[in-house]
Amino acid sequence: MSFASTLEHRLLCQFQAEKGSLERLLRVIRVRGFDVQKMELAIKDGIYHLEILVMGERCIDNLQAHVQKLVEVIGISKLPEVEPVTALERCA
């Protein structure tokens, strides 16, 4: 019986905007036992900037290490937890 708790983690990842690079990144996240809850993707100067919220029971440091090994990845970092902001609050 497992008593591990499921945690949410916010990550920021920069990687080369190459064909298939987003799919490879998402596959690593899935295979490492995390579920994507939310993601926001932007591209600038041929570089993807991905802010992603993942949920899982495993250690987030291991996921970061595996993502960093992908050839296209420039960097990945954990973002601090923040209170959710609704769309109405953003417009105010």
C-alpha cells in the first residue's frame, strides 16, 4: 500500500523549436510518471518557452534531470508555487 502524496510542480523549460521536440518533451514527462495539468507555450527567435504544471508522486528533481538530457533542451527550472489567478483577475 502506497501513502505517497500527489504533488503539483510548475516548471519553465526552454528548448529548440524543432520538429518533434515538444512531443519528445511531453513523452519524457509522461513516461516518468507525471501528468500535465496545464501548459502555456510561446516561441521567440526559434526557441520554445514552455511553462508547464505537472502532477505526480515521483521526485521532480529526477524529471528535471531526464528532461535536461534531451538534445533540444536549453534549460529547465522549477518555478515557485503561486496562487492561481483567474482570467477576470488578469483583466482587472
